[in-house]
Amino acid sequence: ELVLAANLGSRGWRNLGLDPLKMGGPLAPFVASFLSVLVGLAVPYAGMRQVQAGGKPAMESVLRTATLVAIVFVLSDIDAVQQFIVVGSEQCRQDSVNIGVGIWFATTLLTSVYHVARMERYHPAKEDMEPLLESDEDSPVGFRVPGLPDVFVDPDLGKGGSYPCCSLGFEAALGV
């Protein structure tokens, strides 16, 4: 549960636009882990991947996920479901647990909705996007990928090995 809260919290930290911790030293990983778990428990829906888009799609994702969680929470209170999951659990008093989880659910939903409603929708700028391929007359296929570095590969490297009298299988066996 802590790992899930830490994952949601670290993603939620980024989605909410919070600044990175400016902390170093041996305690930094522990403080960062503690804070990510805290954010994950406080605003878990802000840590969902779809929230990163912001705007209406993010809000719809939060509400859809919260609805699913509410349905599972209500179904888990049915005696037949409890007996199926853990035999004898339907006999236990679960009032305080249900009240605690219900308060946590409502609080985190309202907090997440508040923060997600303040997020702006992500709109990539046209000038920020570089083309996937560029035309290049020197390329054997006529195009090149601008995001990859130009690395020259000598075509003579693949013409033959250093030992023309040996087969590839013999060289592999010799290498092993």
C-alpha cells in the first residue's frame, strides 16, 4: 500500500506542478519517500496518468476513477462478498473502518477535484514539436531522424572478416 501511495504521490507531485525538493544528504531519499506517500494519501487521484493532460479530460478521469472506487467500496460491504473474500469477516463489526474509509474517500476526492480543476489543459505549441523525419539526400533511404545523432558507419566494415578462411560458426565456437 505504501508503494502504491508513493507512486501516486510522486506522480501527483509532478502533475500538480509542485517544485522538486531542493534537499541533499543522506536523509533526502527518506524525506522524499515520506512526502510522496503523504501526497499519495492526500490527493491520490491527482497521481493518475490521465490527469497530466489537465482540463476536462483530467477531471473526467478523476471522476471515473472515483466512481469505480466508490462502487468497489459499496460492494465490499455486502456480506456475501465479504464471505467470499475472507471467511468469517461478515461477522465482524466494521462500522469504524467504513466510517474512516468513507471520510478519507470523500476528503481525497474533494481535494483532488479542487486541485485538478485548477490545472490548465496541456496544449503543445507547434514550434515545440520537431518533425519525426527530415528529407536528406545523403541518406540511403532519403530521410533522417532529427532526434538521433548522426553517426557515420563505414560501409567497408561489413565486407568481410579478418579471417576469410574460417566460418562464422567456427569463430563463434572459438570465442566460446
